[in-house]
Amino acid sequence: MRRLRRATALILSLGGALPMSARAADPDAGQAVFKTQCGICHSPSQGKNMVGPSLFGIIGRKSGSIEGFHYSAANKASDITWNADILDKYLTSPREVVPGTIMTYAGLKDDAKRADLIAWLETLH
């Protein structure tokens, strides 16, 4: 019984040391990240493009596919269908995923904020 308690205590104490991938993403927190990191250039509303294209329905959408929006040649040619994994890589370092992109954003390096943001983007449909 004593070993079980020690093992349980050890497991519980390691909870804060779990990798970010084991942490549940929070869409509400992701909306706040969007407002501070993305909202100046992108809209979450369908059909509302700004400096950047609308991010409404981004999950499952082909890159460079919103009619009438001026994408870079690199983005149009990237042949990406946006999903959580690709967005995670792209939001970490856009120029590594799409060399030649005209998006000037340097990337969101915080794993937790990026996961929260992607969880929120997944709700936009």
C-alpha cells in the first residue's frame, strides 16, 4: 500500500512536467491568442478578408483558395490542405513551411498558445 501511495504521489508530482502535447488545448484561450497575435491581419468571419485572408473554415481548406484574395505565388503553389498538424508547423515558422510567403509573421513559439489557437480555429466553421 505504501508503494502505491508513493507511486501515485510521484505520478501526480510529474503532472506539471508533461509535454505540451499531453496538455488539453483550450479554445477559449485560443480566441484570446487570436486577438493578440492574428486579429490585426485576419478575420474569423466568413467572407471578411483583411490584410490576410479570413480564417473562417481554415481547417480542411486548400491554401490560396479564397477567391479574390491576393496570395503569394508560394502560398498558391504550396498545395497545402490546412489541418491541425500543418497549422502547428506553419504557425511556429511560416517561412519554413511556405518559403516565399508574404506573411510577415515570425511565428508563435509558445507550444501551449499555439495549441490553444489551433483548437479555437477548429471551431470556425
